[in-house]
Amino acid sequence: MSKNLYADIEPYNTGFLKVSEIHTLYYEESGNPSGHPVVFIHGGPGGGTSPSNRKFFDPDFYRIILFDQRGAGKSTPHACLVENTTWNLIEDIEKLREHLEIPEWQVFGGSWGSTLALAYSQSHPDKVMGMVLRGIFLSRQKEIDWFYEGGAATIFPDAWEPFRDLIPESERGCFVKAYHKRLNSDDKETQYAASRAWTIWEMMTAHLIPNEVALQRGDDDEFCLAFARIENHYFMNKGFFPSDSFLLDNIEKIKHINTVIVQGRYDVCCPMTSAWDLHKVWPEADFIVVPNAGHSANEPGTSEQLVAATNKLKYVVKEK
């Protein structure tokens, strides 16, 4: 963890919001109850939030809102794929904003969180007053193929082989599909074995330097189950977007929003080409490349830039 992060804090409010007949979301608030509202959108999908996510924000200035997306973290039912699409999650973010009586807020999201932040802001551009986006993922087929069909394996062949070897050679034409079959098996142990392999592959590739704490998440079967099942469900459905270039095609709707894009140069999970494509269609947004970082928000150079970005947006708010 970077020394530039803010100190650990505890929430002053936690709760559960029923968003459908099936799903109930966990949410929490920390920092300044009268502060500038910012919502943290976690990755995965299925990753859930953690206490360290609060530390990117000045707790004296920000009212920090974290929530677990459908099926993830403390939200219930755990690892549930029913009524779990990008468009459901966008509706949930709006329900949470209304529940907390927030007229508009800042949005912070990395990896899948950047995907959902872009989709949410394009759906509700009048509700977003600033964004910090990290490790850009646009949910395009080529990005999914890069990570799950052998591209990233050229850099991490040692991590790839256990992921590959869980699948018989006859089914290796599409690993996402082969894992989908196992993650939705009627046999729980088959689900757990697939979810562990899926999760460990991502944890081993998410940092420039391997991170032992991240790798330990592969030992937590309940975390792995939600993470792998929900991720795979979304990637099987190409993020539930109507076209491959949907997010890039709709940037015009959000060009007025003050935004900082932070990208690790050596990100293997979400290679820089996606951040570059976003930068090309949205040159108005600040574009920061961290020269010594991979994918994780917790790498020192990246966390330093993320904190700097949230601090920069404080002054934009004050000017208004």
C-alpha cells in the first residue's frame, strides 16, 4: 500500500437497500457526513468492496459511499446471476443515490468499475459531477479474448497453465464458455474448483510485482465463487452492451464531466490500448499513465495518482 493513501477509517453508517424482489445491496458511508459525495464502484464484476477502498478519499472533504454490486461482497443473494446485468446495476446506483438523498455525486471506478462508471454516467450524465477512472476496461470482445483466450498467457505462462489445465483440450476453443459450464454446474465442488482457478489467474496477473495478499483471495471459496461466477456471466454476455464499441460511441454525452483517467503502463488485465482508445475519443479528460505499474489500484504509483486525482477534483468542486 502507498504511503500517499489516507488513514484507515470506519463507516459512520451502514445499511442494506432492497433493489428488487431478489436482490439486496450492502452500502456504507464514511468520511464527512456533510461532505462532497463520491461513490466508489468496485471491479470484477463480482469483486465487492473492502475497507481499503475508503483510503483514496480525503475523509474531511468527502462523503465516501461504498456499495457491493448484485451478488458480490455482503450483498444478497451471494453469487446470484438472476437479474444481474449492467443495466440492473445502473438502476441500482440510481436507487442508492435517491435513497441517500444525493442530488449529484462524483464517481470513482477501476477495471470493471471504470466500465460501469462510464455506462452509468452515459445513462445519467446530469447526476455525475466528476469521475476518476482507472485500468480502463470497455468490455469489448478483443479485451475479453486477450485475458481469457491466451493473450495475457504470453506474459504469465506459469500462471496460465493451471487455468488452462482445468479445461480438457477438446473444450479449449473458448475458455470463457468452458468455465461458464463449470461455474454453473449442479455440483458445488466443480463450481468451487473452477472459481478458484479463475480467481487465482486474475490475482496472479493484477500486479506488476506479484502480491501475496491478493493471491490469498484465491483461498477464500466464497469470494472466488461470486467473483468468478459473476465475472464470467458478464463476459459471456459481452457486458450486456448492444454493441462492442457502445461506451466509446457514447462519449459525447459525458464530455462535459471533469474526469481523470489513470492507467498502469504494464497493465496485463486491462492493457493500455483501451485507455488509449478512450483518450483518443475524449482528449478533454486528464490522461495519466503510471510508468511503473500493472493493473491494481493498490500499486504505489497508481494509488498516488488516484489520490492526486480525487484531490484535484476537490478544487473543481470548490470553483463551482
